[in-house]
Amino acid sequence: MAALLAENFRFLSLFFKSKDVMIFNGLVALGTVGSQEIFSVVAFHCPCSPARNYIYGLAAMGVPALALFLIGVIWNNHTWSLVAECHRRGTKNFSAAATCLIFGSVMGRAAVAPVTWSMISLLRGEAYVCAMSEFMDPSSLYEFPPGYGADIMARFPCDDLPGNLTIFKDEVIRRLKYESQLFGWMLLGVVAVLVFLTKCLKHCCSPLSYRQEDYWDQYRSNETKLFHRTAEVHSKVMAANNVKKFFGFVCLDKEEKELVQEYPVEDVQPRPQWDAITGVCIYRENKGFPLYSRLHKWAKGVVGCNSGPDNQEMVFLAA
């Protein structure tokens, strides 16, 4: 059990770090499906009691979806870039469209896992059957005995039915699963249409050519990898220098000694430099030349974020 949960969290970790959105979304969806299967097998037990069925069924579908959504928001680097941007600079440098698109990008990625969870829950039907069984009208069943109400209908997902009602169990569950799966397929269709329209809108409104967008994606990916790799080496060398100053020596393995010798580090970067490269990345142009990231902008020495002919904000390409 622990191994299966660890594997699903590994899926989610890969998902939220992948540069390819399709692979990213696919891994999260796959991990969510696996988690849903585990949940249904080991954790879902309908109480088969009036009022409790509805609350438990909704909780089984809604609470994990909410948790997955919050995890998606937390694990998305763009979330903290947006928080840093609002904290340091506010949103005065963004148009309303850019702000909405950045926020929508965070919410859209975070919604993949909860939507997948909800869809799989509806297609399986167990939670819906549990939640809605007590609301089923007994008179809609052919030759159903009179005198029974919600207290009996709520027990249909379980096996503790009166003997004269067991013949109706398959019909009740079949009808409720039909409704559940219908809603599940409708949700899948709505999501597919929304994704299609979003992709069409993005490509139709983008001011960049396909090749430049591809180059921008490659640049951001390479910059992120190189920055993290360099930051790891820089911090390790800096830590080694500080430890050596404190103890008079530092215990390093062969590879670490080579790093310290090859990359001398004198000091850390001042806070204004970190502030300058931290925040939301929106494609901009300065005097006709592209600025692909905040680090790129800092390296070029560009100051300010005016939205004029020489410094154009591409609102439809919010990262």
C-alpha cells in the first residue's frame, strides 16, 4: 500500500516538473486514476443510511478533488511567481488580460487532477450510487412493494436488504450508474471542448510565429535547468567556504573538491538582484528585441515595464 501511494506521488511530482504540458497532464491524470482505484478498493464504504449517504458520497468525490486542486496550486511554480510579483510589484505592470491569463494558467493546470478524479468517480459510479440511492423514487420501479421510503432505498448499495427487495437491487444500481456515467461522459465532453477552444484561442491570438514560440519554450526550459544546476553548485561552494572559515577546514569528497577549485565563489548575490529575476514571466519586447524571461531582462539591463511600442507586453502569452 505504501509503495503504491509513493508511486502515485512520484507520478504527481514528475507531472508538475515536466516542461511538456501534454506529458505533464498525462502523468497527473494517470497518477490520479491509480489513486482513485486504490481509494475505491480500500477506503470507500457507503454507510447505507439516510442523509449520511448523500454527505459521504459527495465527500468521496469532492474532498479528494479539492485536495488535489490545492496540491496542484501549491506545486505549480507559477503560483509563487505570481505571489512574488503581487508582493513586490503589484499588478500595475500587467494588463487585465495578462493578469487573468496568468491566473487562469495556474488554475487550469491545477484543475487537471481534480477533474480527472471527478470524471473517474462518475464513470465508476460507486460514490454517485451511494449518494443518490436514498432519493430514488420507489414508485418508478415496476412492482416495487408500497410503504418503503428513503430509509430502505439508502440501503440498496449494501447487502442488508429485506428479502423481498433483493430482486430490485440490480435495477436500482443500474439506473443510478447510468445517471452517474452519463454525467461523467458529459464532463469529459465539456472539458475536451474547453481545452480545444483554449488551444485555438491561444494560437489565434499569439503575436509570435510557431518557430519563435518553440524557441521561447526551449529557452525557458534550458534557462531553468541551467539556473537550478548552477545555483546548486554555487550554494555548495559557498557553504563549503563558510564551513572552512568556521572550522578551519572542510571535509569534501573528490567531486566536491573539484567543484570548489573550479568555481571560486566570493559572495552571494544581493537581494535586489534576486527581486529583479523573481516574479511572473511575460513575453516582452524592448526596442524590437525579445525578452524571454526576467533573468534575460536583468541581463540586458532593461529597467521598467512600460507597455509602449518599444516595450510591448504580449498578453496572450502569459507563462
